[in-house]
Amino acid sequence: MKIKEREVDGVTILEVSGKIMGGPDSELFNSTLKSLIHQGKSRVVVDLAKVTWVNSTGLGILISGYTTLKRNEGEMKLLNVSDRIESIFMVTKLHSVFETYKSEDEAVQSFATE
Amino acid sequence: MFLGVPDAVIQEVGSELPFSQSELDELSTSVIEACTNAIEHGNELREDVLTRVDLEFSSERFEVTVWDNGDGFDFEARDLGVMPNDLMQERGRGLYMMNAFCDEIDFLRENGNFGVKLTKIPKNSDDDAPDDDDQG
């Protein structure tokens, strides 16, 4: 897994690529979020457009990130969820937890309306 | 962990069989879960122990068996259709996902090895096939 970071209107976009499957991925994702929280950037959109697949351990990484940001008065939303990942969210009922968007503009603007 | 390998093989083989893309993704996701369990729990992350993946396929079914060197678990005591109580629990969804995504799931013990056999049967749906009317 790789992560590219950029900022749009005060919202951090994390462009994740590759596979989200645990081990070093967990450390990378957690340390990225902790660094953002430390900088006071707790409004995060995770762009999954370039993610090939997620396994159940990878789901745990996303859940952990979501919870970490919530605990720090922030929020994590998801962008460009593929059909393959969406079906995993549906079967595990996590679609009721994660807010997902198909356009970056909509995802960023959703923070402004809160 | 080379979990991308079974995924790539299933996608390639499956592209020659009458499965929809979503059916292949479901089987592949399940096999990745089985491999993760085999490597982490069955073989306890030991690099000197083999995790074996067997594929058997026809136009009627796609069977993948993942073997490890461990003792397995008491599968008769587990209700595979039950999700973790806590939706925000970070682990413990693997078997549930395999059971939900596959048509059949069987557990095997053979020559001191433990195997999980995952079977997908095509629904012969044309949902993912391109529609002739949409091809301009």
C-alpha cells in the first residue's frame, strides 16, 4: 500500500494505492493519520480509486482510522469505492458506517455543510 | 505475503469461464481471506512452511482449496453466518466473508494438513456483460 497526501479546502485527501491488507499497511495508515491529527488536520477523505483489493485485515485498518479520527473530533470519509470493495462493505454491513462519495468535490464539500 | 498471486490467477482463469466479474471478485476475496488465515494462524507466519493453493475448475464450478500445516479449528462449533457483535471490531470477519461470498465452504483434514475448500458456482448472469445496444 502507498499513500499520497494533498489538501483541498482544508480537507486532507489521502490517495491510497495497491492493496490494503495489514502488516506494514496498518503502521503506515495509522502513522499518517496520527501525523495529520498532530497537525490539527482531522478532516480526511480516503481516495480508494487505485486500491486493487481490501481483505478483512484491511477493513480493520479502515475501521481503526475511522475510530481514531472520531476520537479526535475529526472524520474520515471514503471516495471512489470500487464495486469489489463496495460488495465487501455491504456484506459486512460497514456501508452503514462509512460515508462514501463518487466525486472529490462532493466529498470535500460534505465537510463544509456539517 | 504474496496474496496478489492467487487473486491474479483466479481473475485470469475465471476470465475464460462463465463467471461474472462480481462472482470472480467474491471468490478471489474469499481465497485471499483463506490464505491470510493459513499463513497467519495455520502456519504461524513461518516462512519454511508451505501454504498450498489448489484450483479445480470447469464451466459449472470453480473450487479453490487453501492448505496449511496447522491443526485447524473446531469448525463444527462455529456459526459461519454470524458477524462479530461489534460492527467496529477490527478483526474476525474472515470466515464470515468466505461463507457469505461462496456457494459452498468445506473444511478438510488430510495428512496432517488443514484445508479450506471454497466453491463458487456461476449464476450465468449477463449483468456484467456489455450490452450490445450500448456499443454505439
